[in-house]
Amino acid sequence: MITPYKPSIFSGKESLEDFKRFISNCHYSAIVIIVDENTQKYCLPLIKAYIGKHSVICISSGEENKTINTCVEVWNQLAEKAIDRKALIINLGGGVICDMGGFIASTYKRGIDFIHIPTTLLSMCDASIGGKTGVNLSGFKNTIGLFNNPNAIVIYTDFLKTLPERQILSGCAEIIKLLLIRDSRLFIELTKTDDIIKETENLIPRAIKIKTRITNLDMREHGVRKCLNFGHTLGHAFETYFLINSPEKNILHGEAVAAGMITESWISYNKGYINESELKLISDFILKYFPKLKFDRNNFKEITAYTLKDKKNENLKINFTLLNGIGRYKINEIINANEIELALNYYLSL
């Protein structure tokens, strides 16, 4: 079957019933659900009744397991189960499962259908939407992958009840990013709330709408989709730094992006794209919810070096998306190492 360019998105109270009707009409030869130990325990029991006959493949959770070696293990299990090209893979999990499961499905026997059922706030608002699939290479984020949309995305917000507060906040970072680049009014409103977690369920539809609109315009990130990279050039560098140096104290993706948004907001300020009061508003709001990452000036060069490995770079130049005022953005901004180190210095000064 051919994966549609725009996947069906099922959300709201009837999302699982809509999902059930969708797969029953497709007549798949087999259904395989990819889970980790957490979603197998907490989420799989909630959806079994909507799927019918299926098999389960469980992988180990965590960014450190988002590798080609894990993919090989799953491909081997699919082959052992005699899964053919008319089968369906359901990715039940957070960003790691969605990214890696999409890549596994897209490459197995030159591609079979897959559906995302995101179980974290981050994956509901970000990782499941837009067709990016992939795995890390030697600690560097999503170096191996391809663009391929799922056939459907199922947003079932009751899964959020199974998550600790830290995971919810990690997803909030991606929502903050979307508002900073596309919705100044809602961002300003959000800064006046006492508890962002209480607002998450109301924010999810807006976040999905923003990301879907952008990715539908530019599936392969040749232009406007690059705006979604705000906070991610340095965010991914932070993520890689902690993954390599402190794997036992891994930071979450959203925590890295939160720090990335502060540092990249400072670069935007240094370029004259936002003013001092906007920089302070962004920094204070993010630090209200996200504790500062622990590194020092001796780590600046190492963190900066990781930005050189970013897949968005061109011609060995470090390519950033910056803010051009709250709610607007500038893409393809070339930033040098000195500017990055000054931004890191600003972050440590807060």
C-alpha cells in the first residue's frame, strides 16, 4: 500500500474508535506493535481491544537505544515472524519509538505501512507529526533516517495520565517552541499562567495545527519547515554532550531544547532580531519550569563542536533558525563558534 502524503489524524474522545475503523478497512495481512517496557505495561492494555489479532516487539526504552543495532534486532524479528509487505506496524510510544519505528517500517522490505500512537506529550505534538524518521549515529541525533509519513496518527490524551511531571514538561518545551515561532499571542498568555502543565490538554490541538500546517507545506525541509529547528541546533548539541559524557544522567529532549531556546534567543538578541525585554521574558519563562543544565566554561568548545555535526549544516557552516521577534522566525542564519560560546556564557550567567 502507498503511504499517503498527509496522514489521517485521529484525536479527541473517539480517537481509538476512529483508529479501529481505519485499520479494519485496510485488511492488513498482519499487525505488529512496537513498544518499550513502559508502553507495554501502561499503554498496550488500553488499545488491545481496538486492534484484533497482533504480535508485539518490545525494545529497550531510552535515547541510548535509538540506534541501527536496535533496528537490526527488530528487522530480524519481523523476518522471523514472516511479516510481509501488506502488514502494518503500530508504533506505540514516545519520540524514540515514533522516530525509530517509522524508520524500521519505511525500510523493511522497501517499506510497509505504519501508524503512530504517541504516548508522550512530546511525541503527540512533535515527533509523530511531519514524517521524520531516524536513529542516532555515535550519539549524534537522527543522523540516519528518511522522510515518510505514517498512514495515521492517533492522539489519545489519556496516555498522559501515565507520565511523570518531568516527561510532561519535556513535551511542553516543543509547544513553547511552536508558539515562539508562530503564535505570539498565545505565548504571551502562557507566560501569565501559574502552571503550564494544567494547560497542556488545551495546548495540544493548537500545537498539532501549527506543526501540521508547516510540514504539509514543506515535507522535506527545503524552506519553511526549517523554522521548526529553533532551539534545536544547540539543543541537540546539549543532548549529545550529556549522552556522551553522562549517559547515566541523560537529559530529556525537551530539557535540551529548553536550554537551546534560551541560548538561541540570546543569539537572536545579539543579532538585533529581538529586544532585551523579549529575551528576558523568554529566559525567565523557560527557567521557571526547566532547571539549568549543569556544565561549565571548560565544556564550551566541546558543545560548540557538536553543533558542527548538526545535519542542518551546509558547506561546513553552522546553520541556525532564530527568532525575528516573538511569533516570527529567520531561517538559514549562519552563526560562528564565538557567537555560540557567548550564548553559552549568557546561559550560565542566568
